[in-house]
Amino acid sequence: MKKYIENFIKYFPLLFLLTSKDFKLKYRRSVLGVFWSTLNPLLIMIVVTSVFSVILKFSLEKIRMPFAVFYITGSLIFNFFSEASSSSMTAITANASLIQKVYVPKYIFILEKCAFSLINLMFSTIAVLVVVFYYVLKGQVVLHATIFLIFIPIFFTFLFSIGVGLILSTLTVFFRDIVHLWGVILTMWVYLTPIVYPIEVLKFSSLDWVIKLNPIYYFVTDLRKVMILGEIITLKSLIIESFSCFIVLILGILLFKKAQDKFILHI
């Protein structure tokens, strides 16, 4: 463990450099630049709220918050996971030329993609706070001290994303079709996460237990609890989230460690 920590510290400047490079490339030649990370979730929220607040009007009383707040808090977590996992998936193949020339701990590329997505999430959080404070001024949302606990579900999502990223990046080196398949899986996953609908509408459905097997469901629910509802995360939820992250992270590390020496033959 000491060896791995020393190795990580040694290559931390590279992690910082790669993250900075991605940040600059994403907003290069953009008029609004980094402001898009805040504006984009706001625009999507307006569109989704306009449509689904009408379609789901019969069940909106179950969410205990304005639909706009309900949606943007849920999408904050899922979009973070989606971006982190999708970018991590091609982190090894996209850096093939560097990996072939010099020794670099290959996990650095997955950490960099997840770290970059985390930075984007920080800017997107500004959009969430703008929406929340708007409804606070309207008297439809009350701020609670628990809002300072939002780092907990975000941290769990970050760890979960790293684990999934390690698994996907390993599989993608050997099976490039994973890139196309993951887009389909994410589409299915977003519908199995209560982002635009309250889980109560599925209470008597066969999908109810399936959704509760979804770790993202707990990350999203707990973010809403601490940020909007003023509720503390339950011990049961913490155990489920910790266990989910631990299992996925360990699987990702073991798979990545076992296969990384073969990457050079396939990239």
C-alpha cells in the first residue's frame, strides 16, 4: 500500500496536467467557456420541466419539492456518473501513444477523467443552487443545515464512477464494441433511476425492486434528502452505498491490475 501511495504522489503532477489539458480543450474557442457547465443544466431543466411537469402532473405531490428542483438534483448526480464512466471507458485507448512511449501508471488516466467530471459537477452545482435559491425566494423550498452534507452522495458517486471506469476501460481495450453498448446501457439506466419521476409511482410495480438494486438511486435520493428535504442520510442507505462502491471499486481494481500488462498488445 505504501508503494502505491508513493507512486500516486509521484505522478500527481501528471494527473493535474492531464485534467488541466482536458479542461482547456473542452472550452477552447467557446464564447461562453466554462459558463456552459452552469448554463447547460439550466437549459435542459427548463425543457424537461416544461414537458414532464405536465405529463406527470398527477404524481407531483409525491416529490415534496418543485419539479424543477427534483429533476435538476437528480440529473446532477446521474450526469456526473454518465460523463465520468463514458470518458473513462476510452481513457486507455485514447492515450495509446503516450502509454507506448513512456511508463505511466495506467490508472492515472481513469482518475483524471473522473476528476475532470468532478470539476464539471462543481460548476453544474452552481446551476442547482441557482434553482434552489429561486424557489427559496418563492417560499416553496426551505434551506436546512443538512445542505452541507451534499459531499457525501457526491463522494460515493465519485468512487462508484472510478470503479465502473476501471472496469469499462479494461473491457474497451479488448472489446471496442463496449463503447457503443455503454450508450445503450446508460439510456436504460437513466430510466431506471427516479430522475423525472418519483419512485412512489412504481410502488406496486415489478420495477420497484429493480430500481432499489440501482446504486445511483441511493446517491440521487440522498442528495435530495440532505439538499432539499433537510433529512439525514439513514444508516441503511450509508451501508448500501458504501457496500456498492466497495464491491465495484475492488472489482475494477482487480480486473484492471490483472489486465494492464496486456494493454500494450491491444491498443
